[in-house]
Amino acid sequence: MKLKTYDKVEKWGIVNLSLTDFEKEVKTYLTQIEKTLVEELNRYKDSFFYKPLLYAVKGGKRIRPLILVLSAKCVSDKHENPYPAAVAVELLHTESLIHDDIIDKETFRRGKTPFHVRYGEPAAILSSDFTLAAVLDILTRHYENKQILREIVYSTLRMCEGEMMDVKIRSQGNTLNWETYLNLVDKKTASLFFTAARIGAIIGGGKDFEIKALSSFGRFLGISYQIKDDLLDFEKGEKALEFLETLTGKSVDEKFLIKLKKSVEDYSRMAIESLKPLKESKAKKHLCNLARFSVLRKF
């Protein structure tokens, strides 16, 4: 089904800003994220898991770690080093993808052979465990504030709950209502966006209202991002079709897809509005543009 044009670039205020321009603006942050990621993984050069983990992290968009770094900089220019925490968040995301692909029996994910297909399920399960341990190691080595570790634990619990919801919904084949769908998206995907922004604000030494504002930004952006992912998967004819049909109890029509597209816009707008209490800064501008690109992206 070919969709009608719904998104209007103009109303998002970035007519003169291409994705390439945005990437250039945040290139310094992304470069440092990659450098820190390599440094952390190089600690395990002598491990069996080293090369598989390099494969697992290859090609990621690094959106979650970018949110963490920008959130820290939204609060203050003088703060602890946010990059190790950013890498920890990216590794937790990587670990969740390995599990997700095993559960969904994926044979191909967005141009890449899934980890368990390349290395086998036993190695995939053990690599996930190893990655989670590496996440905890990074956080305990670099940060004394126990709240950062608690936030990661909370996010992991929520992500597991979301994955289990997904498993039950798919296995039972019941019609899924909108409220349950949003609850699933909130737990499975948005929880790590929420945590990335929240940890960034904590590292930045944010006041309560700043931590709250950035946490809300992360949550709303995460919801928008996942709904957009489901739409993109549907347009490519991937697994989201079956899942979206459980929302309607019938074949997905254009009217329902437009509802989803509007939800992507609404939650991205809510994310941007969440940042209003924060002072103006380049980092805040970058976060706003990141929310806008969540709507406009084609990948």
C-alpha cells in the first residue's frame, strides 16, 4: 500500500536543515561516543566475546548515547564525563537487540545478519549476559553516584517487562488495544530513552525540574521513535504488519496508518515541549532537532 504524504517538513521548522547537516552539527559528540565505545570494548581484547561484540555494535545510530550526552550538556557545561555512561546505554540497547532477535527468530535485521544467526544461539545468549556485565562494570568504574546504576537497573527491568508483554501478545494472537500498545512501547523502547536522558541530566548535576524535563523528553521521544519504527517496518513489508493488525483486528488500512503517523508527530511534539523549562543552548537545539528527525526519518 502506498501511503499519502502526511508529514510536512515546514511545520517542523527544519526546512533548511538536512539530516546530513544535523549529523555534522553533532559529529563531535558521535565521534567521541565511538572512541569511548572502542576503548571500553578493547578492555576485552583477549576475550572470546571481543570480536562478536564488535560485530554486535557495528552500524548503530547511537541515538540513545547521543541523547545522554546532549542531556548532560543541556544542564551544564561543567560536569562529569558522560561518555562512559553513554556507551553503557548503547551496550544495554545492543544486549536487548540480541535477545529480541532470538525471541522473534529473526533471520535478517535492517541489512545485517542477526547475532544469533551468525554466531549461534548459545553464543548469543552468553554474549548478552557478558554485555550486561560489561554495562555494570563501566558504570561502577566511572561513577560514584549510585543513582546512575539504579536508573540502569530500573530501565532493564522495564525493558524485560515490555519484551514479555510482546511475547504474550504475539503468542496469544489477541486483538491489542491502543492503550496496551502504548504501554508496550513505553516499557520495551521508551524506557531506555527515558533512562538515557535522565542519566545525562544526573551526570550534568541537574536540578529536579531539569531532570524531570529531560526524562519526559526521553520518554516521549522513545514512544515516537518506536511507532515510527513500526511504520517503517510495515512500509518495507517486515514483521510489523502482523503486529499492527492485532491493534485493529483486521488488515491495516490507510486510515489507521495515518493515525499512527499522527501519533509519531504528537509524541515528538510533546518531547520538544518538555524541554521548555530548560535554558536555551546548542544542546537543547540538538535535542529538539533529534525529535523532529524522529518524525521525518526514512530509516
